Amino acid sequence: MSRNSTISQDAAVEPSTAVGGDGRSGGSTAPQGRPEPAGPSASTGAHEEGAERLIAEARQQIDDLDGRIIGLVQQRIAVSARIQQARIASGGRRVNLSREMEILRHYESQLGQPGTALAMTLLELCRGRG
């Protein structure tokens, strides 16, 4: 099998689009002289400028929310550490399994099965290291 025969059909260039109307390569018009639709933006995957702008703005909102979520998780870790210290100082165990089950049920009731996985991750982060 030759090297050229291993190229996918999608990668093949049709002769009508490989050469511009003036005979030079690189023309980019569709049949009947209509411009070809723009390809997706490398940064957003959008095919239209309006959609690209909307996606960029929404992504900024998500980045801001992620920053707030991370900050809240860090606060939760600190509060959990205080609870664990108080529990251990009073002769209790570091982890309270019935409380963890309550948290798992709450997250599942609010977010479904993925909520359970999220709660498990939070609990793991908040258990501390010792």
C-alpha cells in the first residue's frame, strides 16, 4: 500500500478547491462563487463571531465561578480541620461516618449520582492527613 493511499478521504483536497480561479493554489470558494463557511475557532470551536464572543464571555464566568468554588472548598477544609481537632481533643474519632453519609445523601439529592462523587471528593479533601 502506498503512503498516499493511507490518507483518509476527509484529508483529500478536491481539485476545484485546491486551485483558485486564477490557477494559483489556495482558493477558498465553494461552488457558485459562495465563500466557504469559516472553520471553527481554535479557541472556542465556534463557527460564528457572535457565538465566539458569547462562548468567551461565558468561559470567563465559569473561570470566575471556579475561583469562587476553589476558595469555598479551601474554607470548607479549614472548618473541617477545626471540627476534627475539637472532636479528637474531646476523645472522639477524627472522622464521623454518620455525618459523612448525611453529606453524601444531601449531595445526591441535589445533584444526582454525580453529586455523590463530588461529595466523596470533598470529604476526601476535608479529612485531613492524620
